[in-house]
Amino acid sequence: MKKRNFLKTLGLGTAALWTAPLLTSCRTESKSFKQWVWTGGVEKTAEDWDKEFEGLKQLGFYGVLCGGGKQVLEKAIPVAKKHGLAIHAWLWTMNRPGDATAQNHPEWYAVSRKGNSSLDVRPYVDYYQWLCPTKQPVQEFVFEGMMEVCDMEGLDGIQLDYVRYCDVILPRGLWSKYDLVQDHEMAEYDFCYCEDCRSAFEAKQGYDPLSLEDPSQDQDWKQFRYDSITHLVNKIAQGVHERGKQISASVFATPDLARKMVRQDWDHWDLDFVFPMVYYQFYDEPIDFMKRATEEGLEALNGKIPLYTAFYLADKTPKQLQEARRLVAQTQAAGMAYYDYELLSEDMREILLD
């Protein structure tokens, strides 16, 4: 199942067009407010990329986060350079559905507290197949794959997605889709309890997390998993920086929510910038969550790196896009990013032209 289809199953549908007359945006935006967009497409030709990137440049976009791997990037990179767009490879990190190399190593996959490998028993959706970040072979596999892409000529950097554990707690707006009330960490969604994780933790702390009555309440065990992801991210970041390129990541909306829901300690990562996915409907929040979440992230980062607030375009009107941009502009965010290009309607493009 593709990522967009997964998001649709969570109840956000397809992009809705706003048929009322377009409003003139009231936001005041400095030239330093940069816009990014996620894009991709194996089927696109160089001509398709030329038309797409020319249009994005005319809309004032700064850069693109391009998925599809080396096959796509080989076509997209020179066209992005032609139009003066920054281009970063959009790379899935820990969630590796259908990865042939990984599947030859079933021991690489994360194991739930219930004892199930995500290779075989997939939480929530069929494409959730999570690797364990603690395992040394997994770290090497992920790192080497990232560096292979990073070494591509003309590429400006890489952007990490799914750089986390499986959602132990879904955002509240999604609970009803799975008939769940996740007011605690459920064993089938709580990762990773493989032998490597448990033995490494026990060597450090002196006890096996499974010996606890409720491992989900143990702060040291939580921190161990935060640190496992952080170690891998910072290892990748070091390799990227040694190659003179940049690294970013798409992360959950705020540092506190990210730690609680997916073990992401992202305000401690060695990134060049970050894309918090402030998808307010997922969190069952009003649109002003765009501003509140952005400010929480900025406060946690304390000026260390730029933050770009990510906005999900599906099932949104141009008016909602306009309001989201206005709210983010009231913060010190460096700009915004939009998921994704295919959802960018003509009416939305008019909003972006101001």
C-alpha cells in the first residue's frame, strides 16, 4: 500500500477544490520564508520534470523533496538545477515494505512486546514493516544505502522519512479508523523487544525490560529507544556532512508528541533543518494547531536549526491553506513544506502566488 493510500484510509480523502472566489492572502512574507514540496514519480520523463519544476519555481518554491530512488533522481536532479531549485532525496528509513535485501534477513525486523515480528505481523497497515535500529547490521545497511544516494552528483542533500519506531500511539484523530482507544501503550504496537534490544538494555541497566510488570512505564527503557534512533540519525548525518551535503527529516508534530507516539527525540538530532508534520486533523485539532505546534518545535530547538512546518494538502481548501500559511508566518519558522505535489490544485497555486 502506498503512503498516500494509507493516509486516505485514515479518513482524509482526496484533495478537495474550493469553488468560492479566491481570497487575496493577507500574509506578509519575507523573501527568506522558503517553500518546499514532496514529489516523485517513476513514470515521469525529463520533459514532465521540466514542466513541473518550472511551475514550482514560478510559484516561488525553494526546493523539492524527491522520492523514487536513484532511478527518479537521475532524471530530476539536472532539471532541478536548471530551474534553480534545491533538490533533496526523500528516503524511507526504518519502515522498509517489500525491501528485498532486508527480507533476506528476517532477524533485522523489529519485534513487538507481544512477540511478533513486523515482517510477518504488520501493525495497522500491510506496508508497515519496521527494521530494528539497535542492530548493527541494520545500522550499516541503512547507512550504506543513504550514502549511495547521497553521493549522487548534483544532489543537495537527503531527507529522512519514517525515521522512527512504529506508532505506539496513533494521533487521536485516527483512533476511530482502527476502532482503538490508545490511552496507553498496547503490546502489539510497542516495539522493539528483540533479543538485541533487550540484551543491550540489560547490559546497561541491569534488567530485562520484559521482567517489568509494565515496561511502557519505564523511563530508562523509553530513553534507550529514543537513543537508538538518535544514534542512527547522527551516524547518517555525519556521513552526509562529510560529503558536503545537507540532511533533514520529516518528524511528528512536536518533540513531546514525537517521543510519546513514535520514540522520536528529534530536537536532539544533528540535522541541518527539520520538517515537523503538523497535520492538525490527524491530532483532532483545529487549524490553529499549525501555529502552536510550530512554536513548540522552535522553542525546543532554541535556534539550533531551521524549522519548516509541513502541511498535508489532502481534503483541504485553498482557504485552509491560506490560513495555515498565515498562522505559520506569525512564528519564526523558516518556511513551509507541502505534501504533496499531486495534491496541489490550481486554486491552491493561486494562494501560493501572493
